[in-house]
Amino acid sequence: MIDPVPPLSTARLLLQPLELADAPAIQQQFAQWEVVRYLNALVPWPYPDDGALNYLREVALPAMARGVEWHWTLRLRSAPEQLIGSISLMDETDNHRGFWLAPEWQGQGYMSEACAAVDHYWFEVLQRPLMRVPKAAPNLASRRISERGGMRLVRTEQGAFVGGEFPVEIWEITRDQWRNRR
């Protein structure tokens, strides 16, 4: 029996486990160029009208059921009905955390808060020894989140993103390094 993904919270956010009923809100917030341009080229663009529903039904929810991915929606404590983004943990080589945030909520520290919550889950609940996070090199906001979180750049390679070919930076932090920062 695989444990269900638990809800998490921060000072300003509620992180709710992803569910099929989130598809319409995800479709509305996700299908924006500012959200998808630095995501993996596997994300279709233009985003299809049923993109969120298909992703939830065919990819995210089955991976959660298998216990190899953990996905949460991000919601403000002050407005829990409003989905503002998503954050995920994945049991993949060199790809352990990913996220997106609707443009109107960017630049306010919400994603750093969400990352702190899921990083704690990764290292303390799942007991993982290392977190690696890939990102498009031009995505400076994502880079700053990794830097503030104590991660270090370990490798650069080429990658395909919705917005084109860019260098991919692989950032990492060990559980011991993460614990020493707390």
C-alpha cells in the first residue's frame, strides 16, 4: 500500500494533493506562454483545450498512485479556492522537483515557500539523500530559488524546452547540506 500524498502548508500557502477536479483551474492558469516557455518540450504548445485533464488522467495521477511522483496545487491561505500554481516531486534521475506559478503570483516569494515545504518532505519524509533540479538557463527566477535554497550548479547540458533549445542547468543539494542550512 502506497501512502497518499498529504496536504502541506506554509505561512501563506496551502499545498493540496493534485486531483482530477483541479483540471479546469490548471487549464486556465497553465496555458500561458509566461508559464510554459521554460518547461520541457514534452509540454505541447499551443496547449490543447484538454491538456490539463489529459495530463492529470494519463501522467500525474497514475504516477502518484504508483508512488513515484508527488504533486500539489498551490493555493493562498487567504483564498483557498484559487489555484495559483503547482509543485511536484519526481523519482527520476536528475529531475526531482518541478513547479509553475501563474504570472500574477510570481515575484512574491510564494514558490520559495512551496519549495521549502516540499524539500522538507523529500528529505525528511521520503528520506532521499540528494535533490537534483534541472532548469532552463535563461530562467533566472528559477535559478534564484535554487541559489536561495542552498543548491549548487553541478552540470550544464543542452535541452529542448517549449520556448526552444537552451542550456539545461542541473542544480543539487544533499540532505546533509539541506539540514545544515536549517
